[in-house]
Amino acid sequence: MTTTRPQTGDETGAQTGGPAGAPTSFGARLHAALADRGQLCAGIDPHAGLLAEWGLPDDVGGLERFAMTAVEAVAGEASVVKPQSAFYERFGSRGVAVLERVVATAREAGALVLLDVKRGDIGSTSQAYADAYLDPASPLAADAITASPYLGFGSLDPMIESARRHCAGVFVLALTSNKEGPEVQHARAVGPEPGAPDGRSVAGVVLDHLRALNAGVQPLGSFGAVVGATIGETTEDLAFNGPVLAPGYGAQGGTPADLRRIFGASAHAVLASTSRDLLRHGPDPVALRDAVRRGNDELADALADGADA
Ligand SMILES: O=c1ccn([C@@H]2O[C@H](COP(=O)(O)O)[C@@H](O)[C@H]2O)c(=O)[nH]1
């Protein structure tokens, strides 16, 4: 199968997957990739500690060896590759040049690229982020990005509109995997009247916005949520017709059983993201590839009949 991203999209074709020949939405491409390759998202995070474990120096040469070895090993196998931008940015412009190569190599090997940048700002600046990461004309263009809604969900509109135009996706932070997240994400939102409680949690408001954006889209919407595999119990409604990025799987303690319990009938749309727990199998490319295969098999066993969970 091909996961190649079209250059532009009309809104109808982009949102529905469209008739034959029409641009294919990110949601439709992800839906096909999950069925074809499985639900493991391979994180390519060149931590200083991992560079040392691989016998590489903590400099841009070591970064390049690490990242290119990892992406060449896993991108023919994983449905989605997720580089975390921070690990490249710490080496300045030469590190970002390595990130550009990682993105291009992954896409050439047929993986979708979810660039983990967690961007969010006032609307006019959000447009610049959208131009940097979602416009196919940009050297850093990815299939999808992560975004932070904490300047208000509406501040992400330029990213949402660019994603629609370019058949890309946006994954918005909802219930993150880190233990500090609940102080913001479980807080009660206020409605249009200043100070008037609206009853929902901040995470619930984010999920409701995503539900509205994805309403009626087949086979899957393009606007996803980030919901950690470590969140424990939640009363939030996680069925919003869009994909879920579930980090925290592996090194942070999340298990296949956690995914099954948290997502239940929505488990088919979950991308279980693992970085350190995968990359510790390197630098042997065969071991890295086998780890992706095993991870996909474990997820298939745990999540295939998620509707019955
Ligand atoms: O809630 C979140 C959102 C994003 N992340 C990112 O996922 C990976 C996790 O790495 P592991 O090595 O598998 O723990 C990393 O890039 C984070 O920035 C997250 O952990 N939690």
C-alpha cells in the first residue's frame, strides 16, 4: 500500500477520503496504515543516554548516526514514525537538518510521519507553525503534528484549516501521560460567561472540539487526541471518531492491557507510541525491526476485539 500524502486537498475529498482520484485525508491514510502495518507508533527520540548506550558521541554526528539507523530500520515496518523535535533542536540548525532527513526517509519507506512538536500560540503565530509543519512546500512538512490547546482550542484554527487544506492531521493534547497533566486537564472549564462553570473538564472540552471536527467523517477523522497509556481510570468519553496517540506505552509503564481497559471500543483508532523501549534494541537494525513486529503483534492480540472489552 502507499501512504503518500497528496500535495493539496479540497475540503470534501480531504475529509471523507473522497472518491477515486480525490485527495486522501490523513484520517483515511492512517486508517489504512493501521490495518496494513499495525498500531505501534515508533518514536525516534535520540536521548543523550541512548546515544551513549549505542556507543555514539553526544554530538550532531552521533545524532545523525542514531536517528538514520533507527528510521531506516523501522520505517518499512511501522505504520507511523514519531520523531520528537526537541531531541534534534538541541543541536541547532544541523540537528534540524537531521530531522528533515528523518522525516523524508520515513515517508519514502511508506510510514506516516507524526512530528511531535506540541506547538500552540496565538492564532497568527499558529499559522506560521502550520506553514512550517503542515504545508507540503516546507522542508519540515509532516503528515501530522502534535498541538497544545492551552491558549484556547480556537487558537489552533490555522493549524486545523491548514491540515484540511493539505490532507494532514493534528493531534491535540487532551489527557497526557505525565503525572503533572491532571492539574490542568482535569480542571473545570468555564463557559462564555466570565467565571461561569461549564461543568466539563478541560480535557472534556478538547475532546468535544475534536468530536465536532470529526463528525460524520468516514472511515476516520483527521483530528486526533493525545491520551496517555498511563492515565489510569477516566470518565471522559474517548469516542470522538478520530485517532488517538497513546504515549506512555513501554518506558513510562503503559501496557497493552492498559490500552484495552482505557480505550475499549475505541481501541481500533489507537496508536500506541513507544520511543525508549523500542530504541534500546538498537543499534542492530534487525533487532529494531523485530521489536516493531513484536510490538505490533502484542497490540493486535490485545486490541483486536477491543469492542468487547
Ligand atoms: O502525553 C504525552 C505526549 C507526548 N509524549 C511524547 O512521547 C514520547 C514518549 O517517549 P517514551 O520514551 O516512550 O516514554 C516522547 O517523545 C514524549 O515527548 C509523552 O510522553 N506523553
